[in-house]
Amino acid sequence: PLPLDALSITDLSPRVMRAAFARFAAPRAPASVHRAWSTWNTFFTFLVADGFVAGNPMPAVGRPRALLPQPKPLRGADTPEVLLASAARDDGRQRDPWPERDLAVLAVALCAGLRLSELLALRVDSLGGRPGERRVEVAGKGGRPRVVPIEADLDRVLRDYLDSRVRRFGSRSVRPDSPFLVDRHGEPLRRGGLQYLVESCYRRAGIGDRVPRGARLHALRHTFATRLAEDGASAAEIMRLLGHASLASSQTYIEVTAGQQRDAVRANRTNRALAGLVPPG
């Protein structure tokens, strides 16, 4: 050990950093060690770039294995069905109920597995395809686009929402480049508004205790993936439908065909919960 005022950057060798991190890591959680390691790695990257040191010692310093985040789907075997049925009802307690919009938000999250940012990025023309081959084009995380098949019942829910929007705000409100999700004033729905909408749907359905803490809207995406797995979809199909770049088990990007993706979505029993909520049209 040296006094801090006598410590030189060049003293921080791989051996010294390994010993320091061994002591630092002993009483701390892996996430804390990872944050500290990343901070030091960034610091040494700067020092190397500016010529203060010849090399970065941090690659020689071990890190604990990061645990993969655990899925947090909605709890309860029938919770998605209860939530969708509640959203489809015209709740007289609301000042300006819009069940078509609320149902569309929940349905596309539960049956297509979109993230919050992906929902907000949707445009009216993100929906496309011929009958029987309908799909939604998603601007995914990290700029990776993907296409998610949508089944007839979900397609009907989404079209019913757009029809209700025309009745509220006129046909100009559903131009192809218009945001797909809007608030009750016809303005683009924003992050806070979308989160509040989903929270209010949970409250109206009386399922607040079935929503995992820290995964409010994301619980819908986790439910989509969990049900796909339970109903027989492969890891590769789930990876593609969720827009992940790799499989955690193999770190390999696996291609699957559009037909396999559609079969996986068709197997998702949440889609069947939409049947009968909107009249055929």
C-alpha cells in the first residue's frame, strides 16, 4: 500500500488491480463489482488514448459472471385474459373512456411482445400485409428492425381502434405516417402517458397484485415470451420475435423462417383471448 499522494498511474499494474478488485469484490454484489470494473476500464481507455499509460490492465482483472435477468411475466394463469376483458369494457368511471385504444395497447404488447419504445415508435403504416399474412414492422432496440406476424383477432382489435380514432378525430388522424398510439386529444402518446395508461388498466382489472414490481409495462412483453415458451415455441423463435440479437446460451444469432415465426405466434394462447372482444368487420 502506498499513500495516495505517492501513488502513480504507472503503479496500477494488472497484478495490483487484480489484488485491489479481489478485496473490493469480497463484500459486494456482482452488479456493484461490474460497475466499478467498467468505470476503471473507461478511465484506463482514456489514459491509453491520451498516451499516459502504455496499456489497459483491466482485461487481466476478472469479473463475476453476470446473472441473466429473470423474466417477470404477469402472475396468475388467467391474468392476461382478465386484463384484456376488462380493457374491452366501457368503464363508466372514466371521464373519457376509450376501450378500443386501451385494448389495442394491451393486445399488441401481449400478442406481439413490443417494448415501450417500440410501441411509441409505431406508425399507422407499421401494420401491413395481405389477409392471413398480416404483420407489424417494428423499429427495434439498437436500430434493429424486425417483423412480427399478427393473427386475425389481433388485427381486428387494431383496426377497430383505428376506426374509433377516425370517429373521434377524423380520417386525417390515421394518415400512414401518423403515430399509431395517441392520447385522448389525438396527440402522440408519450412515455409517461403510455405507462399511466397501462397502470390504469391494471387498476381497473384489479390485478395490481399480479404485476411484478419493477416490470409494469415490460411484464406484458415477458408474458408474451413466457407463454410462447410454455406453448412450444423454440428459443430461436422467441429470440427472433422479441428482437434479441443473440441467444444467451450459445451467443449465436439463429435465423428462423417467417412461417416458423407465424406458427409460434399462432400457438400463443393470448391471441385466442381476443376472439369475441371485437365484432367481426
